[in-house]
Amino acid sequence: MKAFHKVLIAIVISLSAVFCGIGFANASIDTKVMGSANLIPPSAVYITSVTVKSTSGTASVDSGTHLMTAHTSNINLGTNKNSTVTFTITVYNNAGETYAYNAAKYIQDAYSNSNVIFSLTNQDGTTFKHGTEIAAGSSLTFDVTFSYDNKNSISNTALSSTINYEFLPLDELPEEEEIAVSGALEQFRKIINDLVFDGSYDDLIAQMDKAAENDRHNSSYIGNVSGASPDDSALLNDLFQGQLILNIDGKDQSVTILIKRENLDGNVNTGDENGNEMTIYMTTDGLQWSWSHREAVVYAAVYTSTDDGKTWSIFGEMYEGTAPIKTYSGWIGSGSFDTDLWESTDGKTIEQKIASAK
């Protein structure tokens, strides 16, 4: 399992709208790069060109912009249920190492029409897949086609979207089932290091301390699981900035999290001022308990500090494991999971994983 230190760049990027005055079906446009032409190219993978390859039916394309690997566009598929819009996107790898395609990601606020879906293909029509490599100094081209999902129920024909076509260094590429949780993990790192905003860590701790007001047994944990208080869920949703509900390659992925603070390494001089590490447990499982589905795949990552909680870094890496599905109150049922009984894929507790990482 790899550690994820540079997993997710921002999905929603502030882009000024550029209206090109381009009209309707069969129009071909080059989307505009936002920023100065005199800027030094970044040492990363970035979009160099987006063009409209084709439109069909009653579809039209209004505008488009791109920045790094994010593409913002406005399309209208019209009343023809079989209408489509296809963009051709070319990216260039200006980094000094091989990168690979991870996923197309967006958050709900950056995608205005849930009845419009998209698919990615190579130039020969085959599926553009997770793990497709792009060597340093090379370009890569793929197509993105938008169409209606439910063709028999069309109430909204327009789509405004910002989609991030994410490429990562080859040695940091997560497995497909880890993509959603890796985004939540990176955001957690930012939260506890006050990188979301000044005081984001203090806001998290302050809410954790309000256990009695939020129907928790104690102040050692907080989560967005079923049964969590509205205030707990609201704060976490604000702090995680959309990283708990992502659309990845056209499929919604919800991440359920539990955050715990406890002394896992037995050292009172590491962690916060009381020697506690910060652990995030994450799953994309629906957490519906049944006799045939009593455990969920849960990923865990521990963060520690050497300056009483001012700065935090990952202890070891992100670990895959399982935990029993339970209610938030701890009884048999659905909606949450038991972190105390989490076990890694090699049969170890989180304390044992930390001990082996020392």
C-alpha cells in the first residue's frame, strides 16, 4: 500500500467564464487556457488543448476553459434524447517522471445536471483506463463524450461542469478501489495542518470536545456516519470541502469516515499535547448490515506530531483492513463501523501496524 502525499489537486478551480460566441451543432472551438501566455509551464501534467470533436442531435456547445488538468465547459444536449457532445483533450507531461491517469473527478457543486453522464475513450474508441501511462516529455490524447443517462426523462438539457482529469506520478497511483478514500485522506492532512484555512484543526478539535451535545460516548471520536449528529456532519462536510462525495469516472462515490484521537504508539511525547495520535478511518461501503455482509473494507491512516499538534505527518502509510458493521451506538445493525475491532489485511491491529512502522 502506498502513502498518498500528493494525491488530490483541487477539483473545483476558480475559472473566469470565457464566452467565445460559438454557436450550435458542428461548431469546433479551442477552449482557452486561463492565465498569461508568459507563465513558465508547471512541472506536472497539464491540458494543452481541448477541442470539440463532434456534436450530434440537437446538442450545442457554448464555452470552455481549462487550467492544469481541469476542464470547465457549458453544453446543451437539447431535446433529442440521443444527442451527444464529444471533446478531444490533449495533455502534456512536463514533469521529470512517468505519470498515469487516475480518474475523472468532480464534486456535486461543479456538475449541474445529474442526468448527463460522460465516458472517456482513446482515439481508437477503446476505453481510456485508470493506469494509462504518459512518459515524461510526452503528450496523450483522449475523448470525452457527454450524453443523457435517462433518455426517457429529460427535464434539464444544459450542463455546466468542471471536471478534473487527474494524473499522478506512477509510484503514487492508488488502486481503483482506493481513489475516493485517497482524496479524503489528503484533505484530512490539510485539515489537521491548518491548510484548509487558519484554524481548521482547532475547529475539528472543538467539535470533537462537544461529545455530550452530539450524542457521542466520549470526545475521542467524530464521524459523518449514519446516526452522527447534524452538527458533527455539517462541520466535517465543511472541512472536507466536497471530498466525501465525489463523482469518479461517472459514478458517485461517498466516503464514510470516523476520526479518532488516541495514543497508539505509547509515547506521550508525540501526537497532541496529551500524546494522542489522530487516526482517520475511511470506507466507501454502504454499511448495510446483513448476515452475509457483516464487515466492511475500511482504510486507516495515522498522523502524529512532534510539536504538540502544531504540525502533523503520516505515521507509516494508509492501511487496508476490515471492521465490523454496526450502528453508531455500537449495536448490531447498519450505518457505522467499529474502529476498535479494525484489523488490517495481514491480521494486525492499528497499534501493531504502527509498532511495525517505527
